[in-house]
Amino acid sequence: MSITKKPYSLASICRTAAALCMAAASLVTAHAAPIDLADQPLFSTVGVPGNLLLAVSAEWPTVSTPAYLSTTAYDAATTYVGYFDAAKCYRYVDYTVPADGHFTPHGLAAANHACTSTTTASLWSGNYLNWASTQTMDAFRWALTGGDRVVDTTTSTIIEKTRHSGQGNRSSIYPDKVLTSGSSGATPFNWSVVNSRVWGLGTALYFSGGQELSCSFATNGSRRTTFTCNASSVGGGTAAPQTAGNTPAEGGSATVTAALNGSAGTLTCTVTRSASNVNSGNDYTYSCSTSLSGGTACAAAASHSSGSAAATCNTAATVTDYAGQSTAAGNAPATAVYKVNARVKVCDTTVGLEANCKQYGSNYKPEGLIQQYAQKLRYSTFGYLNDSGDTPFRRDGGVMRARMKYVGPTTPIPGSPSVSNTRTEWDAATGVMLQNPDASDATATTAESTTAGYTVTITNSGVMNYLNRFGKIETGNYKGYDPVSEMYYAGQRYFRNLGNVSEYSSLASAGSLATMKTWLDGFPVINTWDDPILYTCQKNFILGIGDVYTHRDKNLPGSTIRGTDEPAVPAAVSGDSTV
């Protein structure tokens, strides 16, 4: 920050100094008391913005785990935070075009967040929907930006939840949620059990009234396997678990069948032992299947690698797009499985506004902490190339996705009036988010992809867009290796004006257009960095996000713990002696 000073003559400076000395002497003589010295610049009455760099190492399973861990303990008296308003009841609308289906507010909930359906209105508790559907990344996005807007017009806003890729074991990554009292006002159904599923469904949800059938297996140290068939509440029927011990002979199989009480059908579990490589750790396969009276059937299989394995399948052969069915209207069989889009209309004045809605004219938009502090902080985002390949070809490290900037419609000028921001991320009049606010960075990345052999046209950019949509534009698996410390180091390099590490961001050796698209994930990769420090007294922060699997992150200056499961240390990193 610079301050313009008026020139003075030497004579005037001497006269002023003499007057100050005489005044000081008079004060000491009169009061003889200590004088407090200012710890701020005497002539500065303005502040400067801080810089906040978000290093988002949000691979799986961070992105894919539930925000509320319990699978059975929905507490209607507890308020669950998420995209839905816990104090409201919702209807599901636009179901005639399934792709447009979403929840819309209907009215306020009663005590304990209860919603009572009628023959004309099938109602869902927003509180229950938050508990059932909110992933950890949804909580992050809701707090920082207000959420990903799949519909964003002057008069309407619809938010969509984080995509679930289906990576990992369903029973441990995002188990099905089970509501044991469907008539409690949480859903339109009065089934004895309401199951909800998120795992592997992208941005959709499944609801059903029947427990899934499953085969489960456990192996002890001597490799003797026990396996069990389980069934309960399947179309109103139950089956006692059936268990068989010991493994079959090499090349053989063993089967257990459980009869379903209350509905005609059986559940069959089979374990097969490989004829060779029995000690390889992957020598058993397991499957379960069902046969019900209506002719429906399902099957699933799993392979044992170590410890235990499970195979599950749902008895419903057909998934139906939800169209407002409820038992209040008498048309929701417990054997059905209904699909809904995890989308919700927000900031609707006809029912009442959520706490995070901000007014734009006569309409409102959901906003988070980034918008709230847009006049006090500048923001930048770092991620990585979505590359989960094997070493030595895998890309690790931190990649700039959006350079440091103000994100709001105006740019504050310390000590002067604000000016219009040409890189704003939302419209000042309507609050509508802009898809490509950093168009030059998007264009540069398109050109670099062409140079690397495969043209990927980038049309999305911006701090908040990246936070909301990474992993959604180019769908597939989320990154499987978490280089969180290398991302933190890359962020430090940005603040120290050291420049990009080319090995972290290189698009070379993608090998195919599909791989290139996966690496880029629909957003810029910025290789030419600017200097984020505008003022010498500026405060700089890095907000890092990771999980328990942050162990592919040792390629750092001075590191002595790098393993063979990581790429080579880049020269720019090993040569950095400033850390």
C-alpha cells in the first residue's frame, strides 16, 4: 500500500520539529506520566484484505461419506443441517420428466419436524432428507457457497447434492440408511421400514420398504470360511439367517438357501473356492440371489481379498421414478423401489426463506461464507489432476484451479471507493452465478490440452464453481491418492511467488482424450502464476482439507520418508532450500 505525501521545505520541517519538542517538554513537565505508544501506523486508517487459499484434497472417500454417520438412529427431535430446510415439509414435483424432478417447499413442519401426508399431498420432512442424503462434501459446499445450483435463474434456484461415484465398499463408505418408523412424519410412506440409498447413485436417491437380502462371509486365520444368508422385511417376509461352516474343496462350491417367510421365494448364497492359487488372498468368490413369487429376482457377487466380504442384492427388480406415491393415497407397495433426484428448490418466498438467503431485487439467492466475506477476503483454489494411475506416471501435488482474486461484483480499494470487478463470480443485480468468470484461464487450458495432444474445451472456471462442481462435470471415479501436504506446499509456493511445479500440472502422457478430460475435470489448470501479495501487511491463510488417507504426499523439500508408491520428486521441489 502506498501513501502519497506532500513535499515540505527544510525550514518548515525545522519549525515543526522545534514546536513538537517544546510541546513534548511541556507535557512531561506538567504531567510526568508514561505515554502509550501506538502499535499501528500513525497515518493509516484503512485495512487491507486477507488472502485465503483453499487446498481441497477432497478425493474418495472424503467426498463420498455420510455427514451423519448413524444408519438407523434418525432422531426426529434433532435438527440435521443440509440443503433442505429442517423446519419445512417438501413435495416432489416435475416427475413427469424424471430428469427435472426435485423437491419443493410445501409448508412448515410440525413439532419434531413431522410432516403429515394427505391424499393430495405426499410430504417429506426436510430434516429427514438431510439426515438420509447429506454427504460430507455437501456440508462443506453448503457452508462455503450455499451449494451447487443446477437451476439458477433470476426467480428460481435449485440445489443439487454431491455426486456419489460408488467407489469402495457400500457397507462401509455410505451404508443404506434405515428408518424403522415410516409413519413418524419423515416420509409419505407408512411402511414398517423405510430404506434409503445414496451409494453409487450419482446425484439420485433410492427409497424402498424392504430390507435388502445379503450374503456375508468371514474368514479366520486358518482360512475356514463361514457364510450366512440374511433376509428381513422383504415384502413383509422374514427369514432366519442360515449359516454354513468350512470352505468347500478346491474347485468346489457350497450353497446355503434360506426360505422367505411371508412371501413366496428363497434366498441363496454360494461360496466358490478357486482350483489354484488358494493362498493368493483372492481365492473365493461369493454370490447371493433371490427368487420371489412375482417372478422378480436379483443377484450380486463379491470376491474375498482378506478378512471378510459381502454380496448384497435388492429384491425389487424394477426401480420406479417417484411420482408422488404415498400410502395415504393407497398406492405405495412396500416391495417397490423409488428413485428421486437429490435436488431441492431453495429461497422460495411463498413458504419462507432459509437463513442463508440474500435478497437481490424482489428475489433471493442462497449464499455461504465466501460471499459473506467477499469484501474482506480474496480467494484462490488449489486441487490436483484427477490422476489415480500407477507410479511412476501418476500425477500428484497441487494444481492451481483459480488464481487469487476478489469474487464479488466490486473490488475494494483500501482508502478509496470500490470499483467494478471484471472477474466477479455472480451478477450484482440478480445474484445469478456466472459459469465462466475467468474465461482467459479456461481458454489457456484448452490451448494447453491441444498442445498435449487432445483438445478439451474448458467452459467452467471460478473459485466457487470449482468448489461446487469438481467431480461432477467429467463423471467417473474421484482421485484415489491424497497428496494433501504437497498441495499445502504448492500453496506456499504461490504465496512465496516461486511459481508452478510443472510436474504437478503437466498434461503430457495422458494417452487418450478420455484420460485428459478426467485429469482436467472440466476446470482450468493454471500454470502461469501471478503474485497474490498486493500489500506488505497482508495476512495470508491456507485452508486444507483431507482425510485419514493422506499418505501419498511425501514429495516435499528435505523429505526422507518418500516411498516407492509415489512419483519422482520434481526438481523444483528437491531444489527448494528455503523450507
